[in-house]
Amino acid sequence: MWRIEVFFEWQGQWWLQQVNHDSSLTDEHREGLNAYALCQAQLRITMRDRCKHLGHDIP
């Protein structure tokens, strides 16, 4: 189960790194992509936390 937690942690961090990643975009486009990236990061972190809760007794 720990592998799944590590994977979701990695994915969440990757999505956070995508925020403000491309400076060639318009402000509106960047705002939309940033919102999407933050939403995806939060989703992965929530999934990681859920796995920790459900699998705390699983090695």
C-alpha cells in the first residue's frame, strides 16, 4: 500500500510544479491551467490520504 501512497504523493507534487509553468500563455489561459493543476494536485493528495487511512494495517 505504501507504493500507492508514494505514487499519489509524486503525482500531487508534479501537478503543483505545473502551476505557472508556461509563461508564454495569456493570463486567462494560464489562470485556467493553474486552476486545473491545483485541482488535480489536491485530488491526488486526497487520494494519498485516503489510501493511508484505509490501508494503515496493510504492509
